[in-house]
Amino acid sequence: MCTPPTGVKKTKFEATNLKENQAYKFRVCAINKVGVGEHADVSGAVVAQDRAEEPDLDIDPELRKIVTIKAGTSLRLFIPIKGRPAPTIKWDKDEAALKETAQVEITSSYTSLVIDKMSRNDSGKYTVTAENSSGTKSAFVVVRVLDTPSAPVNLKVKEITNQSVTLVWEPPLLDGGSKIKNYIIEKRESTRKTYAAVVTNCHALSWKIEPLQEGCKERVEPPEIHLDSELRKGIVVKAGGSVRIHVPFKGRPTPEIKWTKDEGDLNEKAVVEKALNFTQLSLDSCDRSDSGKYALSLTNSSGTASEVVSVKVLDTPGAPQNLVVKDVKRESNYTTFKVENLIEGAMYYFRVMAENEFGIGQAVETKTASKASEVPLSVGKVFLTDVTKATVSLAWEKPQHDGGSRIGGYLIEMLPKGTDKWGVATNTKTCDGTVKGLTAGTEYLFRIIAYNEKGKSEPKALAAPVIASDMTMEPSIKVQFNTYSVLAGKDLKLEFPVLGRPKPKVTWTKDGQALKVTSRVNVLNTPETAVIQITEACKEDFGKYSITATNSAGTVTEDVAVIILDKPGPPTGPVKVVEVSNTFVHLSWEPPEYTGGCQVKNYIVEKRDTTTTTWQPTLIADTQFKICNLEEGIGYEFRVYAENIVGTGRCSKVSDSFVARDPCDPPGAPEAITVSKNLIKIQWTKPQYDGGSKVNGYIVERKDLSSPDGRWVRANFTNIIETEYAVTGLTENEQYEFRVIARNAAGVFSEPSDSSGSITATDELEPPRASMDPKYKDVIVVNAGEHLLLDADIYGKPIPDVAWLKEGKEMDKAVRIEVKTTQKRAAMTIKDVTKLDGGHYDLVLKNLGGTKVLPITVKVLDKPGPPTGPMKVTGVNTITKTTMLVEWDKPGVDGGSTVTGYYLERRDKKSLRWIRVYKDPVTDIKQTVYHLTEGNEYQYRVCAINKAGEGPFSDVSDYYKAADPVGKWTKIHTFPTKTMKINVCLT
């Protein structure tokens, strides 16, 4: 058992202390006041090992395209991750580290990247890499930020004439996330301060400007910075905002531009734009680290100029310092803040962030986890379980609440009478304990204290003082549950504490009978417990077990039920076909007689095309099922398995094969075979096709032609199995029509048959008579083993009843006797006739017109029986060294013809082969055997012959020795006595 004996209250549990690479099976059962419920098995075995799973990144299909986003908006990328052990996650942009303002979140199931206020510099390929011990997986997202392009680079004067200038340049480093459409070219004379557009739709990387005024020259000027007065005061911006420092300047030649921050290099976030007459420093998503002095230096051949702009970022405060958890309880007291609604027993980390008018600052986190727990409540009721002159045994109930931390143990304290100081008597980790070393006759008080890692609970005292002396106590048996379950084939051990003084005598019974101890079922009773051990449990171990403990103080009995969980037996009875068509079949069956000790939860119905050997399963919960999509004309078979929580049992008997076809054909049109004034007996033929199931009944309908509504009404109210039926209750001289409907075993009804046509209910009378072959007037001779056929054509109205008699008595029914009767013929066939079938037979015909009897005599010829009496060699001088005289009696049964002869055979004692004495049969019952070998012993047998052939041999004679007589031989006589027989041979 993985959980504590009392179970757990949650619906999940972590099993610990498992052996690495060891396979385990788990099952769960619910507990209430009544007992333990049925187990639910966790499917399959679980191997205790760290599962290795390669990392996987579940990229949304939309992210696999280019992600386009406008400048100034936020980028949010969310990617689910998998892998075991949990992979480490790394983000980069264009194979370089992300900028500082990028916010990355990583959990065990996903990672996300957030970048606020995107600019053109944030365009690029963002790559996320997941790595663990099983491998590495990378994915990338291409991000394009739609913004204005940066300035073209490397602008140069390629050619100068007196009237034109040819300029060349290279595209901007950043196109703003969109293709460059065109370039705008402006010019300014050295004597003027404003630019004028030359062309606004240039699509090339060069342009020839003409005409220009001849003589204009490039003027040499030192750099001059035109810094706005507002920038001189400094820039103040909130965290997350953007800073744009735009500084116009002039100078000939174009000065070199350099920006610095706090006399150092700019960070990666800063974006610098450089043009012919201005420069701009941009900072997006500013934070406290962007505060400082930004210096611009311009240098050309004529001199140097510089200006400084101060930037102040209003941001949240930094993290607090020296965060510690001073005290943690289930409901924590105030230190600097009270954290409430904690989950008892859970481990927590805490972090604190400062907040000012600009927002929440960075967090500081506790270094170690703290458990929300406190000292346990006091224990429940305390019981006295045993007391002697030197010991006291106590038991108690667990505290209702452990304070959120596992109880480490219990202290038993005692206070002797006459003292005021409690002392620890013993320490125990269970809810019972024994205090030893007491003084006989002394009175003591006892109390119990529970403790955990937070401290000790309040003490709970035993209700009354205890005097150390021997006591008498009624027996008690502690049974934790009323029901116990075990899988068939597994071992079950039940152990129950038994208390009482003096020590009780324990006995076991099963279902009211004394428990039989076998090699599998063993009982072991110790001084403190009663134990039953069942090895390889089977369904015979199912039942109610009773434990009885008896001593001089009383008797107590406890009952426990043992359930053996096994696979169910096969479903009961054959699989029945309820309904069938050319496309579906409706099946039903009964639940198994043995359910395996638990409820059947499913049935597995398997279907097989009779042309294949492959079964196709379907899982259902009911005991009936309609299977569709069958192929017409194909034969099918079905079988069913029952399944419970243990597994799948044995299959049912395979159903009868049937062909998926439409319902059966209608029967043949009925014909009248007997007509009277109030009865008409009709007869019909079976349907040519039974719909794939045997026809097991018919419905007869009639229509009264004189009735004005002309409706068909049912004539029979019981099932008709034969193909004929007598309709009664008719009106004389009225006309009727009849039709028949067939019903097969699948419960499918056919269409009605064709009508019989009009039949009038009136009497017709003709005495019975018969026409027989003239050979029946003589004795009918037949050989044994052949078939005997007796038949006759019969006539009469109404059709006469037919009966066959032998020796004046009705013949018994037998498998080899077949009687067939139609409207016009009566026949009886006796197969494999024997001599007992010979005798006098009568064919009796009877109707309202009279009775007709036709006699027939039958003689059966059979082989004769064996000759009777023992074979013998008798008389004076009947045996010589070469001859013997052998005699026998005639057969008791001649087989119905005269015995015509006998075959005599002999056998030498030294040989196993029988030899015929004479080639031809002999007619006398006494014969001399010649040409014997002197000194050899012989025995004889004989069979009779008639017209039917050879009969069986007689019993074998004794051995006789071929030798001349020494003296006078006499016949061996037998002298009977009351106690024995004495055989005497005299010479």
C-alpha cells in the first residue's frame, strides 16, 4: 500500500521510494464508512525511470509566416514547449543577444517573448532554442517592423561639370520593413539656408543634376550645431516612452558625427541617424538605465563642435534590499505584511516589489521556500487498551489537523499520584504505545502530545487515572475494512489485531463452516494478531470470513468479505440473431454467469466473414448490438467477450453462420386437403429462401368472401411449426380464402403467400382404400442389414389417418424407422433390418367413412448363430497320435433358413493361426481330424452356414494332445460339493 492506512483525500498522489528501472502496477479504490470499494487499475505497467523526450516547439502556423507589425506597437510571441527533462530555453535575434527591454518568460510548458514599442531596428529573425539531454530543437520567427526608412549611405559626388553634378549613393541600411519605392533629391546653394527639391521620384541609385550655375563652389565651413533651446534644458520621459534627439547642423565638408553617453559608448538600444545636415538619436522603450548625458561631437577639416543633452527617465524603483521571511504560519501574523489564504502544508517563495508614481519596480525573492504550517491540534480520544502490574497500553485517535506539516510522532507523559511533575514515559510514531516499568498498585495519570517540525500540540489526557494491576478485558478485534479484494492468482494476507485479557482463543469460519486449512489457505494466530494467508487466490476463495475471539470475559465475532477479482466467464447462451437483412444484423446475448467478482463494464463483439479467418472487434456496453454495413450474400459469424476491470474473459460459443440477405420468401400457396362443413385443413410448401435463418413458425390468415369488408383475419393463435393447419369454426356452405406468412428464427416475417382461392366449407365423404404392389400379398423376404420399404397409394375423403402396426401393436419410434405420409401415399422404411424385424405388419387407414386394414408378412433372412455347447473330443480311442474325433451341437438360431453345413478350424498351441480342417463345409456335427503331429496340443472352433452366409464361431475348445492312449481313458467327471469342485482323471 503506497498511501497511509486511512487513505488520502485528494484525487492525486505521488508514489515515492521506488526502485529505479523497476516495473510497477498501480490501482486506486475509494473508502467510505462502510469499507473499501472496488479497485480501478491503472492500465499497463509503469517503469520507475526518468522519461527522456526530445524537445519540441509547437509553432503556430501563423508564426511560420513573416510577422508584420507597425512601429510603436508591441510584439508578443507565445510558443508551447515539450520535453523531458524540462528543456532549457534560449532566445536570440539575428544570432545575437536580445536587447535589454525584451521580456522573456519561460515555464515548463511554454515560453513567450514580449517587446514593447517596436522600431525598425527590431526587425529581423528571432530564434528560440530548446535543449535537454535528449536533443536540441530550434525554430525561428521572422519579424518585419513597418517604419520610415533610414538615411541612404555613402552619398558621393561622382562627376562635376560647369553645369551639372552627378550624385551616387547606396540604399539605407533599414528599409522600414517595406520595399523602397523611390528617392527624393534636394539641393541648396552655399549662400542659402534652405533646400529645394530637384526630383521626388528617383528610382535609381544615382542622379545627374543639371543645369547648375557655373562658378558655384563648395564652401569650407567649421561644424556648427543648432541645438534647440528645449533640448538644452534636458529631456524628461516616463519609463516605456521614447526619446528623439534631433539636432540640425552645418559644416563643409560634411562633418563626422559621433554620439556618446556619459563619456562612454551608446548601448545597443540607441539608434543613430546621420544625414548631410542633421543627426538624430532615438531611444525606444526607455527605462532607468537610459538616464544620463548624451554628447554629440561633429568634426571636419575646419574644426570641431559638441553639445550635451541630459535625459532623465522616470521609472519604477529598484528592488528592496534584505528580504527575509521572519515567521510563517497557516495564517501569518503581521511582520511587515500579513499573507493570508495560503494552502496548508504547501511550500511558498515570496517576492517584494516597490511601487512609486511611475509603476512597480523590480522584485526581490526569498532564497528558500517556506511551508505554511503550525503545530498540530491535540490528539482525539485516548483509550486504555491494556494494563498489568508493570505496564499500561494506550491508543488514541490522530489529530484532526496536522498543522500543515507531517506529524513526527507522539509523546506519552505520565504523572504518578502524589507528584505534580509530568514526565515523558515513552515516544512512539504510531497511534498506540506501551508504558513499562510501572510500580504495582500505584495510580497514574497519562496524557498524549503530538508534535511536528513546528512544535508540540496541546496535551490530551486519559479520562481517568489508572492503577497498575492485572485486569480482565473482553476480546476485541480491530477490523479496518469490511471488504477486501484481490486479483485472481495473487496472494492475499489479512491481519487483524486481537486484544483481550486473558489472551483470547481465535477461530476462523468461511460462509458459516469451519475454515479448511489447505496448502493455499493458511491461518496463523499470534499473541496479538489473527492472520489468514491465501496463496494464488481463486474464485473458490470468494465468500464471508468470520473471526471469533473468546476468553473468560466474553466472545466477539467480526465478519469480512473477500472478493476475488478475475476475468469474467463467457457470455451465457448462444449469440441470438434478433433481426437480419441484407445490410445489417441485430444480435443479443445474456451476461456471463460468473462476472469475475465485479461488474461487467463492456462487451467485445467480434465479426468474421466466413471466407476469412480474421475477427473484427467492436466495443459496446449493452447485451445487444446492431451491426450495419454488411455485404449482401456474404456469410458471417459472431462471438462475444465480456470485459471487467480485471480484463477480457473467454469468448462465447460462435454463432451460427448466416448470410446477409433480405427477409425470407413467402411460403407456397396453401391447398385444401380436408374439407368439411365447419373445418378446412390446408397444406403449403416451405419458403424457397428462409432469409438466412431457419423458419420456425407460420401464421395462417383467412378471408370470409361473404363479409362486406373483405378483411384478412388471423386464423391461428399458437405458433404453427408444420406446413399444414386445420381451420375450424367455419360456417357451412360459406366460401373462404386462405394465405400463409412465414417467420424465421431472426424474428423476420415474410410477405403473405398467394391466396388458396375460393374453398367452400361442405362435407365430402369417401371410405378409405389403398392400392398396393401385388408382391405384398406374399411373404416379403429380406436379408438382414438391408432396407425394408412398405408403401401404398391411399384414397378417401376426408383424407384418412394412417397408422402402422406390428403384431397388432403400434410400432415404437426409432431412428432407423422412417414413416412418411402425404395426401396420396403412405410409406414406412426400416433401415438395417435384423431378424427381430420379421413378423406381421398392418397398414391401418381410418376416416369418417370407415377403417381399412392391409396385412403384410415380412421374413428376415440372417446368418445362423454359433453352434451350441462346448466343443469336445469324447469316446474310447477318439485320440491317437495323428487323429482326433471332434463333436458339437447345432446352433440355437438358424437365421430364418436351414443350416446347410459347418466350417471346422483347428489351431496348434505353438501357433496363433487358425487352419480350416476341410476345404468344403461338412454336414455332420461329428468329424475326425487327420494328419496331426504327435505330441502337439490342439484346440477347435466351428461355425454354421445357411443361405445368408457364415455365422459366428462357437466358443473355443480346450487343448487336446495328439498321442496314443497308454491305458484306458475315461471321461473327465466333475463331482460337485458344497465348497469346491474336484476334477479326477483315471487311467
